[in-house]
Amino acid sequence: MCLACSTPVRGRAFGSECLPDVLGSDAPTTLEPAGARPDGAIRLITAVAFGVAVLATTLPWSRFGPGSGAFGAWTRTGRWSMLAALAAVAGLVLAIVSLGRAEPSRARDLACTFFGGWVALASALSLIFPPAFSRPWLGPWVGLASGVLACAASVAAARAAEKSAADI
């Protein structure tokens, strides 16, 4: 019997086949190991992607002019970079809250999808429309990639939570 299959009962370890005999007729026939939610790892990927998006806001978003220094996304002249930065921070906070919750929430996953989409869209618009007389640099590219990853991972988490709720 492997460690994942063993269930401790009154100081002894039993497998899933023996549990109904030991616990009686009210015992569940199958048990899932604690912490084996399939959407937990996906939510971690979402949080890491939003973390990278927040780190992308600390990079220069243009080669010269406004947004060319550290924290380039946080300049007021960058029209879209500020929206990407705010969505990245909001998404990171929500993703961290989702990691701390035991029960899956479709609403939280969809909100993470929304914020990930906004990070990706605002980063893409920063690439297309950089500040006047400037060219985009590293920040919007990293923001675009991490926004797309956060959006895709949160959609996958929502689908995994739906699937696990349907299996119950």
C-alpha cells in the first residue's frame, strides 16, 4: 500500500478496500488524498504569472522618454501601461487570495481571467501605441506574455473546478 492510498484510523493504516469494514457502512467508498485538487497547481501558475506581470511593471516600458526608467509602467504619460500595472496588481492579490481558499470558486477564477486579459490587452496596446516619440522596450513584452499565461491558467482552473464539482 502506498502512502497516498493509506488512511490512518485509530493508530493503524488502512487501504481504501478495508475502510468500509473498519469504519462501518457509512464510510465513503473512495477517498481523495488531502490537497490533491487538480486546480490547485493551476492556481499557483496563475499567481506566478501575475507575479511576473507585476515584476514587468518595474521594467522600462519604452526605450527613451517617459517610462524608460525603473517602474516604467507607473508613469502617467503611458496611457496603457498604467492600466496593465493596476490589473497586474489586482490580479496578483486575487490569485493569492484564491490560493489560500480550500474551496474552488468559479467567480474568483473568472475575475482572474478578466484581470489577466486586461494585463495582456493593455500590454499589447502599449506595444502598438507607445508614448510619443518613443519605442516600446522590454516591459510590455513581458507583461503581454504573463497576462496571456495568467488568463489561460485561470480559465484552466475554472474548468478543472467545474469538472471536479461535476464528479462529486
